[in-house]
Amino acid sequence: MAQAKKPQPKTRILFLLDASGSMMAKWENSDRMNVAKDLLAQLVDSLDRFDNVEVALRAYGHQHGRQLNDCKDTKLEVPFAANNATKVKSKLSQIVPRGNTPITYSLEQSAGDFPDDPRSRNVVILITDGIESCNGDPCAMSLALQKKRIFLRPFVIGIGIAPEYEQQLNCIGQYFNAADVQTFQNVLTEIVTQTLSETTVSVELLDDNGRPTETNVNMTFVNALTGTPEYNFVHYQNDKGKTDILDIDALMPYSLVINTTPAVIERNVAIKPGRHNVIKVKAPQGTLYLRQDGPSPYGQLQTIVRQNGEMRTLNVQPFGERQKYLAGTYDLEVMTTPRIYLQDVKIAQGQTKTITIPTPGQLAISSQMQGYGSLYSINEDGTQRWLLNIPENNSKVTIPLQPGNYKLVYRMKTAQSSKFTDVQDFEIRSGATTNIRIFNR
């Protein structure tokens, strides 16, 4: 079953054009600026036929000569509006390259070019033949604006960029090297395809044998820059083992979180825009079933589940329930008295691991007087382990205990010396009550 179609958001494309003096350099049969103008004019014409697309034009380095070293030489020449192709082409024809290359400041100013529309897909296409010349950090600025969701990951087209400088542009966004005019034209076409063509994904959750058999698991596409969730789904697979198709915006970087217990995280998921992508994630699961023989005087008995060898609590599972876990080895701490610790519990893919514990017994303590005392469990080697303190102000106490050997150490409030401490050994049997009476001395 395909994902229900949602209304498509408006896409706003800002062309950020380098109009610094170096754009006058010869390029094949023309110069860099005239080639950029001609191809941008063609592109704007082609975009004008889309109902849900608006374009705008910002240029930099064109208002003052290089001798002024104006690092704020940038201007929004054509704001966003519907059907403004003619305005953009007219303004392109008027721009004359003159100054330097304030990329960072231009990116910063572009934040105000986009209308306040949280549903809009804001796209920047930067066309430049040089790197930052005003000591700014365009990569940090781009990242900060992406994190604020001002625009999606920008496209950067480099014209005549030396290889040693490409990295300084690649970190701004998705970088394309336009080595010649034909490549420049192809890159513009590719960018439009990536921006406007539908991108879909299917997620296959693989078992230990590499087969896509796992399903019905929550999964989240997380924005890898902001850490915020972009899409939440519950995985679906039909009775023929076919997963469904999901629409996704390809202009964001994603991590995919498969919310198994524990979660499986695929970082920096590779998604090819304008096509269908199949994402395969290994997430084999098995089931843990906790049960107790007979009724439990503990009430709702629970177990702390940890990954093998770790201290952090992974889950707290009630007895009587079945829960799925990623196939692996776990440590269990059953919240009985005393605690039951089960190490190296293996949960296999597609199988149920059943843990059964015996029914507890009960200790009933009665006393005519109140006092102070503790309860200890006796180990097989004769050593003792403290379990709990007896309440001071109760004349009768009932405590559920697992089968085993124990010791009660107690002194009445009225006793005037430690030597009047009462020590009693006793045994707890499953399902039975052991009575102990404490006498005043």
C-alpha cells in the first residue's frame, strides 16, 4: 500500500550569482558571465511552467569595483514572486561583473530573501568561479542556516575552480564542477531534476539470513544536521513480503533510526534524488517471554533488561508479557526479593526465549513490641547478603521472598543492650508462608 499523497509544498529557488570581476574571464567562445546568464535565462524559462515553483535572483560583487574591497556588495535583485521569469532575465542582462567575492555575507543575507513560510522548500543554487575573498566562513554560515531550516542543502556550481579550492566550496552544499559549458548546462538540468522530481524510498528490514522478513517496527528519518525527526512511519509489509513506497525530500541529509529494542541507526543514508531508493537495514528480532509459576504476591513483577555487559537500562519488561528485542545477548535483573540476576540470555531471530522463575513464598513477622532489624539472604557458602531493613513501626510485617535460606537480625526498642539482638535462621518454600515471632527481652 502506497503512502497517502500529501499536498506538495511550494518550492522556492534562489539563484545566488557570482558577479565578481573574475567572471569576465574568457570561457570557450564567450566569457563566464555571459554563459551563466544565457543558461540561467533558459533555466528560468523552463521553471516558469511549474505552478508550485517561484524563483529569485541575488547577485554579489557587481555594485562596486574591486579596488573598494566592498565585502557587503550583495543585493537581492529580483524577489520571489509567481511568474517572474521575465524580470529575472531582464535583470540578468543588466548585471556587469566588477568586484570581489563575499560568499559568506551573501549567504547570510539570503536568509531574509525567503518568505516566512514554514512549509516551503527553500533551495539555494550558488554559481561561482572563485572562493570566499572576504575572510568569511561560507561553510559554517551554510551549516548554521540549514540548521535553522532557512534553506535545504544548497547546490554549488563551480566554474573554472582549481582542484585545490574545491573543498572550500564542497562543504557549503552539494558541489558540481562545471569544467566546460556543456557540463554547466548538464549540471543545471540535474539540479532541477533533483529539486523537482519525485523521490521515493522503500525500507527493507533484514533478518539474520539477509531476507526482508521483519516489519511492524517504528522507524524515523532524522535530519542529520538538526537531529530533529522529519518523517515517522510504522513499517509495513504486505502478505507477499513487499514493502510499501514512501515519498521523501531528497534535499535533506538523513539518518534512519529503526526503533527496535535496542534501536538500529543507519547514519548518512544515501538517497539518490528523482528516483526510487531501496534502503536495506539488518534488524533481526526475537521475543523474550517472562513468566512465573503460580500467582505472584509481588503485584506487577518487572524485569530490568540490559544489553550484555552494559549498565544502562535498555527496557523494563513486566512479567506475563512478550516483547521483541534485537537478536543478541542480554542481562536480566528480576525485581524479586532477593533480586534474580540472569546473565548472557540469548535471544535468537524469529524465536521466543522463555524465562520462568519459581513462585515466591512469604515471610510473616509478628511482634508484641516495635524495634529495629534487617533481613539477610544466606548464600550456599554460608555467607550472608543484606536485603532490607524491617519497618520500625509495624507490629506485623509480611514480605514476599524467593525460595531459599534467610536470616532475621532484630532488636526490640525496649531492649537496653546490643546483646539482646534476636537472630533467627529460616527457610522460604515456594508458595508457602514462614511465620516468625519476635519476643521482647
